[in-house]
Amino acid sequence: MMTDASVSRNMRGSIKGFDKNLHTLTDKKGKTAFLSYLDTIYLASGHRNIENPNCYGIDVLTLNSDDQVVNAWEIEVRLCNWVGDLPFRYSSMNCLERKEYMWRKTKEFVDKIPFKVHNDCKVTYVQLNNLCNRAAMVDGDVILEYPRVRAVNKFRTEEYVRKVPINRVTQIKLGESNV
């Protein structure tokens, strides 16, 4: 079933229904873990990292000294498909079509951020393992280089993704020096 958001985002597939229980289980844990990591890498830069005050927008924002968003981070916790303290094991990373408006930095994306978005703002998609101690990350511009393909998953078969090859994905272990 196509929703207004599916239509306005020009999606091929449909949007998975919101699962409040799953969101409650993973959202805060993932954001907290990733914010702790970001605070270590931006410590001396004068940037600050915050949870987006708009709960319907992208998850985490990095602000410069002028309070402009210079990086926006969409965080997902993979509870079932990435279990344990192990590197991401798949040959590609599925980047959800329903989040594509973020990679494209559309008006809908900007409207859900209560700060000025810098012209050179980067948008990064982050998947965390179930322990939230490992991350696989890819820039939105890279995601858009790949075609949308139909994905079969446990939630909905009409969903589309962009499959980014693992060699285009940055993997890190949170809490360790990744320089």
C-alpha cells in the first residue's frame, strides 16, 4: 500500500509500518553509543554532537561553532542480522529506499532539522551491531551511486534498497582508536 510519504518521495516500494516496540528497544541505545563515539572523534574540533530534537528527523546531528549542521547521521541497530562483536559479514550493505530523502537532502529532510543545514552537510547512514559496539557507515552520496533493487526482508517484500558493496563501507569498532 502506497502512503503519502511513499508518493511524495517518489518511491518504488512502500514504507514499513512503524514498530513502536522495536523503536523503543533500539533507538536510544544506538544513538547513545554512536554519540559517545562521535564525541571522541570531534573532541578538539569545536564541533558538538546532539540527538536531533525532532524525533521524526534524522537521528544525530554534528554542529559547527555557528550551530550549522555539518554532518547528519541516520542510526540503525541490527538486532538479528548482525549479532556479536564481529565485523559486518555481508558482501553489501542494504540502504533503505524509505530513507532516501535523507541521502538526497530534500526539503522534507531539512524541515525535520531545527538548525541551519550547512551547504556542504554530509549525510551518513550507520548500521550498528546488536551490541552497539561496531558500526558500518556509508555516505549518502555513495548510496545514491547504486540502483534501487527489490529486497526481501522479514517486514515487507515490497521494500526497495540500494546495495552498497562492502568495499565502499567504512567499518569501525566503537570505543577504539579508528584513525
